[in-house]
Amino acid sequence: MHFSIPETETRAGDGGAAAYVAYNIHVNGVLHCRVRYSQLLGLHEQLRKEYGANVVPAFPPKKIFTLTPAEVEQRREQLEKYMQAVRQDPTLGGSETFNSFLRKAQQETQQIPTEEVVLEVLLSNGQKVKVTILTSDQTEDVLEAVASKLDLPDDLVGYFSLFLVRETKDGAFSFVRKLQEFELPYVSVTSLHNPEFQIILRKSYWDSAYDDDVMEHRVGLNLLYAQTVSDIEHGWILVNKEQHRQLKSLQEKVSKKEFIRLAQTLKYYGYLKFDPCVTDFPEKGCHVVVSAGNNELNFQVRLPNEQIKEGSFKVTRMRCWRVTSSVPMNNGPSGSSPGKSEVKLELAFEYLMSKDRLQWVTITSPQAIMLSICLQSMVDELMVKKSGGSIRKMFRRRVNGALRRSDSQQAVKSPPLLVTSSLLSACVGSATPALQTTWVLMTSTAITPLRALVMRICSAPSQDSPSPSKGLR
């Protein structure tokens, strides 16, 4: 996840109290919550109490006197680094203390009281599932409620996730992000004040071999079938005339399993297709359509001469990746309207183009965070498969009313890599003076085994993972 505090604002205290500085915490480029220094200090003290001072990163010290604008800016930077460091730590970032703090702060910022509401969750076939939840229910609570309403077995719940999407003019969906454990789905979607944004249920894995598990049960089969039909209708899966005829015949026979089996053989089955964006590969300023799936990012690039070239970047050949966000400098501590900043997002990954040659490839897209989440989940899934584990997850384990993940699910979660400032500087170079920029490297603790994979590729180049330049030149 991409945490930043790109701006502050001065707010009036309640009941005539003195004004205070609020720090706007953005998650994945969007305002998540607005908090005071004292609230973050309280979080810090609670984390120290639970995990010890040697585990929790240093916190910006208190000041006796009112802060000057320069000191406010310095504290903003320090708090931003603190939040990033906590989130990147596998123990602290995954703790209930940290996540519940973010959920509560999100609810307080949007001033939404805890009450029972009906939330609509979209399925791939356009059907809407209405579930009764609390506004304070976290993502897994809502996912559990949807699964229960659909009669989806407990051991299949972990194969699906909730995604925030935006409906496009052609009826398709643009993916904003996968909903996380530190947010409240009802608050996340209603705070956008735009009916185009909806929550959709989709499968959350990449390897089509897991389809067999899902198709064991009637509800799982129906969900997978509906998603496959939708992806074909929206052109995400490529189908020629003969394949279309076969699929239509299977559809008329209501042969859902056979329909999915045939779809699995088609190009881009199981991929997520992203909105058109810009890349610097094979040259700067190229327009590209990126699709994520099959442990790769697929590029369909429109070159300046209007030629269309295609190539793929395998995740096993990526040494690391980073997400950067930048906002105009005038959106700093001067107190502009919260959440209104124009945020520029970029995803860059370092790729093994050929033996001993690594190159950075950059994608500029509002969906850069979602792309990063896709890469992370691909790596996690590869590591689970490599270790002989299973992605089956159980969500209905409650202790004192609290939802708990199964041990197997906790075991497969890979925390991000904590990056040293020297490495970060080496990665990003110098920022544009006109921009206030936050840099975060988004990668998996699987970086060590991935680096080992890269080294093996260097010594014996893989024949099934050619350099993308062969297709994009």
C-alpha cells in the first residue's frame, strides 16, 4: 500500500478550542483520513506498549511552542516516513492496532456514525447483492456477509475479493483498487459521492489451476462463469469467430464448466485490463494498454508512427518495483482543500531485459497502485505455490466477536520490503523542484528468492520468458 501525507491544513477546534494542524493521510493516492499529531502519538504509544520500543520506529518529538510553517512541514515529512515504516513492517503493518486506528480515523474523518445500513455489492453479471452491515464493518466482514448471502462455502471465500471500481461509458469497469483490511467499504464508496463508483466481487487469484477448486461448488461455478462471460463481452478475453461459435453453443447448453474450460485456452483469460495510459518503453511518451495476468504485465503499445506492438514483462524477471506519487507544491501546508490535489501516479519496475542487463520501465497511470497490488499478489501466489501451500482461506473464525484469519492465510501474507534512504535515492534520482514528491518502493519480501531467480536467469536465460523488447521493437 502507498501511504503518504502530502498536505496539512489548519482547522478550528471544537467548542471554541484553539486551532490545530491536521495531517491528511492518503492511501493509494486518495484521502483516507485526517488526524492530529496527538492521535498519531497515541497510536505510537500503543504500538510501543504491545511490541516494544526496539520494534517500533522513532516518532517525531513533541514541541513546547507553536510550530512555525517550516516546522509543520518538517513534522509532516517525519510523520509520513513514520507511517510508511510502520506499514512496511510485517508485524506492525498487519496488526489489528494499526488497522483499527486507520478504520476509526476514516470513519471519523467522513463523520459517518456507526449504524446499520444496506450495501449493494455488484456481481460480474450485473446482479446486485444487498447485504445488511454496519457502517463500521471492515472489508472482511463485508466479504463474509456477501459470501453468506450467496451461500458461498467458507473455504471458498478466500478465492474472492472486493474491488472498488468505476463504471465507464461502455458499461465496463475501471478498477480503482482492491479493498484492504484497514478500510471500511461502506465509508470508502459513499465518501466519493459519485454513483459511478461501486464495489464488485471478483476472484482474487491468478493461476487458472485454482479454478478447479472454485468450480467444485455450484455458487463458485456460477460466480466464475459470470465473470468469464463478462470479460469476454467487454473484450478483455480475445475470441475469434470459431471460438465465439463454440462458446455460444456451450452457453445455450448451459455447459458452464465446459465454457470455462474453453475460455481458459483463450488469450488474456484471467487478466485484468487497465485503462489506456503512458509508458517510456520502448520509447518515452508511448500510449499503452496494460493487462495483468499469468504472472506478467502485457503491453499493447501504440508507437509514434501509429504502429501497435505487443510484449510481456514476466514478474519473475522483475528485480523490484516502486510507486511514486507527486502533487503540486502549492498543495502543501498552506491549507488547500483536502483531497482535491491532482496526484500523479507512476509505477516503475526494474526488469532483466537480457543477461546482466537491467532496465527501469515506467508506467504513468491513475491505476498505478492497482498495478502494484497486482504484482504483489502475483508474487505472493508464486511463493505460496513454491512452498507447497494453499490459498484456501477461512474467514469465519471469530474470537470475542472479532473476525480472525486462519493461520494459513496469515502465513502467506508477504510484507513489503523496507527500503533504506540510500537505496531509495539511488532508485529515484532527484525529484522535480516544482513538485513535492513521495517515493515508496512497493515490493515483496519475496525479493530474496526473486533475486535468486534473476541470478539463475542470468546464468541460464529462460527460453519461455524472452525479453519484451523482441515484441516491442
